[in-house]
Amino acid sequence: MRRLLRHLRSVLRVRPGKPAIGAGLRTALATAVPLILAFLLGVKDASWGGLSGLLVSLADKGGSYRTRAKELGAVTLLGALVGALGAPGGSLPWLDVTLMWLGVTAAAFARSYGETPGSIGGQLAVIFVVSLGAPAVGVETALARAFWLLFGGLWAMTLSLVLWPLRPYRPARRAIARVYRELAEACWDLGRLSREGAGSQAWVEAAERHMSVRPLMEQARATLGATRGSHLGRSQRGEHLLVLLETCEPMSAQLIALAEAMEAAVREPRFVPLRARVGSLCDAYAAMANWVEQVLDRERNEGAPRAPRLAPRSRRRHYSPAPGIRTQEDLLSLHVETVLSKLREMAGVVHETTAGLLHGDPVSDRGRSLVGNEERRARSWLAPLRDHLHSDSLVFRHAFRVGLVATAALVVTQALGIRDAHWVSLTVIAILQPYSGITEERALQRVGGTLLGACLAAVIATRVHSPSALLTVIVLLTAVSVSLLPINFGAFQILLTPDYLLLATLSSGDWSLAGQRALGVLVACAMALAGAWLLWPMPERRRFPEAAAAALRADSDYLREVISRSSGIRPEVSAARRCFGLALLDAEASFERLTAEYHGPPQQLESGMAVITYARRFATVVTALGTERPEEDVPGQLKQFAHQAGGVLDELADALKARRAPPPLPPLQVACKTDDPVFRALLERMPRQLGMLHGAVSRLSSGPILR
């Protein structure tokens, strides 16, 4: 019951954002025009253009014109091809079953090339299965179907790329704007906690509130990378966006270091001026990040808000205490001023880059130095296929499973005499996902959406009778459903289901089809869940230890990289920090899937969450250590401690992979003497974090989660 409630909350959750009204209207227009032509010309096959127009419009995820043209063109051309190949297949039962298995498996295996090809494979599977379900008599009919599929796709492409184009950089600008919004919130929080002199728990809670900055940066990198994959993406505007994005990485590291330093400024009167200064400067940096977000979110540069003034330079930047008067306050102030100076330099790069984006100025030399040279290695197009052609591959297992279950659904529904058996196979393809938890969630969405959608379709059927009025309803449902897709998939599913039912009813004239479709969805859900649970199941409890172990190893590599470099802002350190961030994201995603699959008491999940939490906190200390450490050579005692700590992390990773208790934690002490209060606090904190991490791994290995 607890598991069902978790899935239900996920279905009903409304994501932040705005409805995509423009995308909804454009998709409705791409679907409606071929249907109107079919109605006016009396050509039944012309309705295939509506299906192609709908799927091609849904495949448009934004980016440069060249990238979008390639993706939409692939759906259009390959859709016409698979539609023609599937047209005669449904006439012979054995050929129908064979083509179903081969076609669906091949389409699902496209996921080996990444998310975008996997999405294209899903669109092609829909066209192929629908074409199998409407067998054509003769080559002429098959060619006519291919023509109308091609026509609908080309019409949707013309609408998306020519008549109603999206701005090519809009997705990248908005993705980077979300990163700066999160950075602004982090600055506001840092300034508030500094003024208040907050305790350690408040700083920990603030860090957890801003964990989304890493996934936001990776999403922005993926979006901008797709845009810059074309010649258009390498324009001056693309360079401005790249500099703004790459500056976020060192800025977030400096904010982490500043937070660690201010946590040491306890609530004592002597630190009040320092806390007040940091609070005011953080407010200034937050205003700067907020201004960048507003500029990036605007559709046009005209009327952009005025840039806030940069934070003033410290009057104490050349200050150094006299010998013999090195107080804790003086040393802490020096550290804070050093971090603020670096942060101000990066804010200056952001300011001039954003101004250059507004006024068309070239990227400055300071901005180019942050980006470096982009290296791209060509890879054979067969390499992803070779990488996943083995039984242990998640992509291979999923493709084989979805093809087998979709084919079995076709055979079972035909044997039971359920009408429109191919609809059941199509529903199986939509429900089955690589992970069982997501499959269960999709099944709940599909059942609820179809039943509610079928009821809505029945109500519409009793009120609307003329074909022209039905066309109007179809257009409205398409527009509203696609508009709601960015914020709630359940609402999209509920409104799109009567859309499909009305399209089928419009061509067949049989209103009993809605009830048959609802029955078919129940059968499809049962078979999809059986396939996910019985056919080569890979529970998340088997994958999570490896994902968590990879995060611990990346944590160890990051520590060694920080210690081995003379500066914590070198590109090699930033690359290691990003590798850890990506590994931690994978571990967090795996843990989310584990919580969706777990049947036991929720408190048993604490150990898995603790491993992720303490791995992140240890990396935070390492980030601050790399920023706070002086630029000269690393002391030998610190190198020895880093070697010991890295070995402990590697042992914890091995224990997780082997699902055994880790060896006892060796005594870890840092003999590095320093008068620096922040540096000393960081060195004292690292053994404590390792101890907590060791305890979390011990509880996880001996607990019931991994069994």
C-alpha cells in the first residue's frame, strides 16, 4: 500500500514551470491540417498524416535548426519507411507476429545511442505497430500510406522550422537561466546565514536545499551541447552562453568554500563586522545572478533590466597582520577576503559576458580563458551497438523484453478475441521501461489516464456527432494535452487518450471502440508488469551498490586530485569535481528507484541515504580544502592523510560492491600544524565525515535493503 501511495504521489505531482501553450497550439495545428484534408478530400489514408504530424511535433525538443531538422527528418523519413514495411504485415498472422517482435526490439535498442535516438525509436515503434494493426491490401495502398506519413511529417517540420520556428538558443538560454536562479538562491541563503551567525545544522540544511545546482548544470550542458553540435551553435552567441555556463562550476566551488569559512565565524561579537560584510556582498552577487537569469529568460534583448553594480573591492585586500599579532579574526578575515576576491573576479566575467550577449560584443579574453579548447573525438556509429550487445546490458535486456512482451500481448489478445489487438501491444511499449519502479508508475498513469480518458471520450460521443465538431474537439484536446506535458504527465495522458479514441472513432464510426480500448489497456498493464517482474528482472537493490561505490571512488579521485595540484581552481580539479558530481547524480537516481521498489519500512532506507549524504558532505569539505589551501606546495603530512583517506574510500567502495561489511576504520589524524582556523576546521572535519561514511556503509551492507 505504501508503494502504491508513492507511485500515486508521483503521478499527481505538478512540476514547476509554465504550460507550453505555443507548443500545444503548434502540435494541434500539425495534427489538424492532415485530418482536415482527409475529411475534405474524402481520402481515408490522409489521416495517417495526422498521426505523423503529431509524433514529429512531439519529437521536437528544441535546439539549433540543423539539429532539430536532423531529428525531425529522421522521424519523418524512417516513419514513412516503417509504415510502408508494416502495412502488408498484418494480413498474415505469422508475419504479423514476426515483424512485431523484430520491429519493436530494434526500435527499443535505439536507446543504446542515447536518450534522443531512444525517443526517436519510440516514435517509430508507434508508427510501425499502428501500421501493422491496419493491414494494407496491395503495394499501392502501402505506398499511399507512406506518402501521407511523409506528408504529415514534412508538414510538421515546415511548421516547426519555417512557419512557427522556435528560437534555436531558447532551450539553452532557459537551461542556463535555471542554473543562475539556483546560484542566486544559494547566495541569498549564504548571506542570510552569515548575518545571523547560524549554527552547523543550519549550514547543512542550506547545502541540502541547493543540491539541484549540479543536475541543473548537467542539463544545461546537454542542451547547449546539442545546440553547439551544429555550425550555427558555434556562433558568437553560442560562445557567450558557453562562458556563462562554464563560469558556474568555479562559482559554485567558491560559494562552497565561503560557506565552510563562514561556518567557522561563530556568533561572537568580534565576527559581527565580517559577517555583515559577507552578507552584503552575497546579496550583491545574488542580485547579479538574478540579473543574468532575467536577461537569459527574455525572448528579445530590447528592454532588458539594468545590470546591478558589481560588489566593491575590499579595502583590506592588501592587509596582512603584523608578526606576532596573528589573531583568529585576522586569519579568518584573510581567508574570506581571498574567496570573495575570486568570487568577484568570476562575477566580473559573468557581468561582461552577459553585457556582451545583450549588445553583440565579442567574448572577452578572461571569458575565453575559463572555457579552454573543446575536444571532440569521433566515434564509430557501430560502437554503441557493440557496447550493448551482451546479456548484462540494461539496454539489451530492455529491448529484448519489450519486443517479447509486445509480441506476446498481440498473440494473447488475438486468441482472446479482443478487438484492436495492436492497441494492446502499443500500450505495452508505452508502459514497459528499463526499471521496474518506473514501469509500475507508467502502468498506473496509463490505467488511470485511459479509464478517465475513455469516460471523457464517451461523454463527448454523446454530445458531439458531426465530423467537423469532432475535428474541433480533437484539435482542442491535442493543444491542451501537449501544453500540460511539461508540468504533469498524468494530465497529458488523460487528455491525450480521448484524442486517440476520437481519432479512431472518426475513421471507423464505431463508438464501442472506447470500451474495447479500456479493456485492452488493463490487459496491457498486466502483461507489462508481469514482463518487468519475471523477464530478466534487475532490481535496483543490485544496481545501487555499484552506483554508490562509483560515487565513493570518484570522491577518492577528487581528493587525490585536489591534494596533488598547487591550486584548487585548476581545470584538472574542476574535471574531477564534475566526475564526482555525475557519479553522485547516478547514485541518487538509483536510490530514488530503490525507494520506489522497496517494500519494507521506510526507516530501513536511512543507510542508503546516509551514504549519499556523507559522500556529498565529504566532497564539500574537499572542495573547500582545495580553495582554502595556500598556493604553495602541499605539506607531506597532508599528502599522507589524503593517501590514507583515499584508501579508506576505495575500501568502502569495494565493500559496497561485494555487499560485505567494510574493514575497521584505521586511525586518521592530520598532523599538519596550522594557525589558520578555517583550514584547521576542515582538516578536523574530514576524519569525522569519513567515520560517518564508514558507519553508513556498514549499516547498508548488513541491512535488509540489499537483500
